Amino acid sequence: MTQLVSRTAPPEAQQQLIASGFTPLLARIFAARSIGRPEQLDTGLNRLLPFTQLKNIAPMARLLADAIAANKKILIVADYDADGATACAVAMRGLQMFGARADFIVPNRFEYGYGLTPEIVRLAAESTPDILLTVDNGIASVEGVAEANRLGIQVLVTDHHLPGDALPDARCIVNPNQPGCEFPSKHLAGVGVMFYVLLALRAELRERGYFSATSKPQPPTPLNPPLSGGRNTAPSPGKGRAGEGFSEPNLGSLLDIVALGTVADVVRLDENNRILVQQGLQRIRAARACCGIAALFQIARKQLAQASSFELGFIVGPRLNAAGRLEDMSLGIRCLLTDDATEATEIAAKLDALNRERRSIEADMQEAALAALERINPADGYSLALFDESWHPGVIGILASRLKDRFHRPVITFARSKDGELKGSGRSINGLHLRDALDLVAKRYPHLLQKFGGHAMAAGVTVREEHFEEFQRAFESVAQSLLTPADLVKVIETDGELARGDFSVAIARTLEQQVWGQGFPEPLFQGDFRVQTQRVVGEKHLKLKLSSPEGSFDAIRFFSAEPAPDTIRAVYSLSVNEYNGSESLQLIVRHW
């Protein structure tokens, strides 16, 4: 069952925005998203929250500055998703701007699993680092940090995930979600946390008189191909101690990568994150993106000048993620690190091929999952936990997301891992905090979970294969205790109906240029239409001609060839269709 609900927009906020120069439509849209003052939409960098509010960031900056001064080797330990890849790239590029000796290693998800595990620490120790710097992971790596301490390697943790009951014994932790951190935005992605650490490091080095006003910035050292296991073997600059003439770098040059990771990780786009994303998009639109992002746009046949959060989240992000899902995320990191356009194009082509393979695997898995669900009625329960021995462990997260969208239930899908373990990836709905739900399972059934972690809407979990059916029952029991029947009704929020004058290319362009995403949803509209014509294009999309009292419109429904009835009440967004150099308005139908 699906319910359509129009968002409410406080009249006072609407009037204030209109008085400030916003059109009535934009005022309605923004007011419905808790925007009441124009300055809330100001995306200037001067409005970023100050890094000083992050707990431990000053000690972190001092430790990194000391490491640079002592020419210590810093080994970045990355995660294998888009946030981890972008955070690693930002750390590598940023630290090398300051002259640090920096390399990276990224766990292969099929061999080592997630985070700073003892196995990864021992692998990292082979390159004799002085410091392990985690990005987008580490807050739950109690055992891994203990192993590093045993080996005499200092660990610095940058992360954004929710901590467990105990924090790792790291030398320093920067995480907006750690206990005692008063940073107002708890929604920074891992790449955002690393960017803030670089801001603090630059301030610390500035205070130490590190930068010369007359010298030129040192370019990042070109990277060699990584060894198996995702280790980077690039020579490090080995320069940059105070007095050697480094100019103060422009960290804004990293914002295209920060924007990509922030959108791809589907964190809440609060005011602070919208600033980071908007600033990054402005660099991309001005053709100032790094070679890798530019190449990924090109391989997808998308124009940099028209870049939006949609392209980052649904075009570039999945191609970058494909490396970590099917092979090794070091390929994606290399794409973001290279300053050679030819190499970037070659890597982007490999990532594009991996993404096509990923889509094929996903389609097969979804078909198998739907076949399995034919034997049960998902509406009979509050949750879904599914396992198939043929499923690919790198794609189960996407499958869980697709099933969650289809059945509006929290979903965890499992694939075989190693030594009799099943690795699960989950996605949730509003009303059920997935990590907290798994924590409740662990407390009620202490023997069931090998490990778990994540966010409110996405989490990972590992169970023994012989415990899978028991886990299904336990997860269902917890879901029933946390959800109500009303939570299981899929609600689509819209911004109401459009007036005749709002159906325009100009309005569509204006909306496309805004930053939309998790917590700041893209505008959707609803209306009644007569279906004049319809046909399937590309074997899986439905092309329509719709009419209403407001006019006649071209429309398309992607990834659905199901015929439409003669009249529909549609939920849609506005888009600009570009063809042979001309532009026209097109409605993208999301639901009818």
C-alpha cells in the first residue's frame, strides 16, 4: 500500500522567502524543508561550521604536523566504498600538499572484511609505517588498534560511524559521533571528517610558520599501480619540514572529491553538508574537477557543466563503488588520485565495465530473491532477511536497498563469506534504526551475531550459517517490537501540484542546480493526467505523452515497462531533456 502526502510549508517561512526574492514555488519547496531564512541556503565556504568544534581535532592536527616534521611514514587505511575511496583520496592529496610521506592500503572486502582488523594491521606492518591513519573506519576497530599498539604502530582514527560500547585505544580519534563531541552536524561523511582534519592541520602548520608566502605549492607525487591487497607503493615526497618553502595549499581544490563522497554515502544533507556538496559541484561545473571525476562523467556521457547531486549519487558514485563491490577499491582510489588524463580515462573505462557487470549480477540476484518471496507473503511480516548461496557478497547491499524500496520493510540480505559465516548487508525504513535494532538482537540473543555495525538506515552484520533461520526469527521479533503497522505503509511525500506557469525548462533547470539528497529531498509533484500515448524504449523504460488542464507533456518512467492506464495520478519530478542541441521539458514519473 502506498499513501501520497503533500508536505506542509509554514506560511510565515514562505512569506519571508518570497519577500527575500524567491518565487512562490521555490518558497513553498524550501519552507517545506525547514528553510525559513535565505541565509540557510547560503553555500559560501565562510558558513562552514568551524573545525575547532570537533573533539580532538587540535591534538590530531599536532600529531600529524609532528609526523610531517619528523618525516614519518603515514599509511592511510581506507574503506572499500565510495566514501572510503574519496576519504582516502582527500587524505592522500591533502597530506602530500603538506609534504607528508603518505601511502594507502584498502582492505579487499572478500579477503579481510571491513575496517582496521588485526589481519589488516599485520599486512600494513609489512611496509613499516610509523602511523596508521584510518579514514571512514576505525571507530569499532578495538582489536585492530590493540594489534597495532602491540606492534608499536601509532593509530589515528578519522571516522563518522556510530561507536560501539567501547572505543579503540587509538592515539587520537576524530569522529563527530563519538561521546563528548559537540560538533553540531553529526552527519559528516567520512570524507567530510578527513577534509576537516586537513583544515585543522593547515591551521596548525600555519601557526608553526611552515608556509612561505612566495614559493609555489608542491604537486602531488604521481602514483605507481598498487600491489595486490590494495597497497599503494608510490614514492613519497619526503619534503615539507618547516623552512623548506611550502606555500599554503588551497584545500578547496579537494571539494569535488568531498562532494562526491558525501552524496554517494547518502548521509543527511544538512546545511553544512549542502555547503560542501554545492562548493564541490561548482568546481565540477567550472571544469575544475580532478581528472578521475572528469573521466567518470565523460565515460557516462554526462556534461560537467550540468553536474548535479543526481549525477554524483546515481552516475559517478556507482561506477566508483563497483571497484570495491567486485574487485579492489584501490582501482577507484587510483582514479581519484591520478593527474594524468589518459590514465584517468583508462581507469574510468574499467570502472564502467565493472559497473555494467555489477548491474547484471544485481538483476540476477533480484530475480532469485523475488522468486523466493513468491513462496511467502512479505506483507505478513515486519522485516525480510534473505540468503542465497549464489549471491555475490559485493552486491547484497544494493539488493537489500532494492527490496526495501519494493516492499517497504527493513531488509538484510546475506551471502556466504568464509569459515561457515554469512555476511549480511541491511537497509531500513523510517521508524527502525537498523544499527540499534541489531544491537537489540545482540543483547537478546548473545550467541547470534559475530559482529555488526553501521547507521540508522544501513548496517552490516555477520552470523554463522547454522544460525541464519534463528536470526531471521530474532530480527523479525525485534522489528515487530520497534515498528507499528503504520510504519509499514509506504508514504510518498510530494510538494503538491504545479500551476501552469511552473511547467517550464527554466524551473526545471533551477531545481536541478540545487543540492538535493538524504534529509533534503528532491522536489516531487503530483497531478492527474490523461495518457495520450505510451511506448517502451530501450527495452525497459516507458515513454509517455501526458495531458492535463495545464498542458501536454513528454514523460518517461525509467526501469519500468508496465503499461499505464488511460488516466493516472502521477508522482513526478521536472527534468530537462537535451537532444540534438535543443532543450525541452520532461516529466520523470516516479509512481502512479
